[in-house]
Amino acid sequence: MTESLPVTLAEVERAQEMIQDIVMHTPVEKSRALAKELGRDIKVIGVQAENAAAYPPSLAADVLVPLTKVSTIADGIAVGRPGQVPFSIIRELVDDVVTVSEDALSRALIFLLERAKMVVEPAGAVGVAALMEGVIKPEGTTAVVLSGGNIDPLLMLKVIQRGLFASGRFVTIRIMLDDRPGSLKSISRIIADNDANVTRVDHTRIGGSIAMGRVAITIDLETKGHEHAEVVFDALRAEGFEPIVQPG
């Protein structure tokens, strides 16, 4: 075990002076000063993934509060304990720190890919996620910093799949049916008539929850979003079927 070296009061004071110097010379502080001269006000909002959000409790307690667990697709900001220097800067310059869910992050990445034609890593898309989810209410001109495009292709695939599930554009349903000819054909017709697309079908008679003479049908669907998916579900219910949405 390595012993900690003693720290003198002079060293602590010198470190505090360095932190204050960093704070006063950041681009944020310079921008605020310039804006003030022009009679304008700038608010700075930080955003963290809710499963790796050490700053809200740390700022509330005014001390560094480490997290016991960190789990997020935003690996670039998956930090369980804030550093003293960034904590001091954020405490001085940032007006608020909010959090967003993993589903919100996935939806933001899909939005940026489709609408802005930009590949952004999850950590760089948290600001867009906060705006899309309404966590941040824009007041006047609002700018979001998109930082970083370092994302693994396999992670990108998972994020896209999760984003499609979160936005209701990819849905998995399970329907219990009487085991007789024509039932699956009727379901396929209803789905097609309501402009949805079937990408996978699983048909099974085996399982503890499946009664004799019954079958379980699991269907993967492509839809246009939550509202369109509900239209499809309502159409199925209108003809006697009971779709149960499966978790993504």
C-alpha cells in the first residue's frame, strides 16, 4: 500500500490559486464577460447521462460525491467521481446540470444521423437529448455543443436498434392464438393494411404459459413511430387479437 505524501498549506493555497486562474480564463468566462458588455446574458447548462451523473449530488453537497455504479452508453462521460479542477470550474461557471436517460440518448443519436447527417458519440449528444426530451427549456437563442465522433460500429448498431425501439419505430409484439389455419394470415393482413412491415415471425406451441390448442406468435414490426404502432395495435384488437408489446 502506497502512503500519501503530506501536503502543506502553501501547496493547497497554490492549487486553489491555479484553479481560480483556470476559471477566470476559460472561454465560458470570457464569453460571459463579452456578452455582459453587449447587454446580454448567457446561461450555461451541463448535461449528464442519468446512470453516470456524479455532478448533481456533488454540486448539491458542495463536495465531491463518488457514485457506487456507472452504466451508460455515453462512455466518454462515464465518470464515477468528478475531478477537483473540473468540479471547481463547473461550480463557478455552470448554471445547472441536468440528466437524460439512455433511451433519450439513443433517440438523439438517431435524430442527428437522420436529420443532421452527423455521426456523434453518445457523450457528445447529451445536449441534443436534453432539448428533445424537454429537460432544458430554451430561452431565446440556444446552442448545443456536439463534441466527439468516436463511436465503435458495434456500439453504433446497438444504439440505432435501441433508438428505433425507444422511438416506437421498431416494435416486438406477442399474440396468443388458437392453433388453427388462417390465424397468422389474418394478422399479416391487418398489419399490411395498416402500412406496417413485418421483419420477423416466431411461431411456437411449446412453453409453460401456452395452453393446449394454443400457439404464441412473436412478431417484429417496423412502424412510423408510437402513434402509428398504436393504430396497428388498435386494428388487431378490433378483430379480436390481443397484442402484448415486448421490451426492447
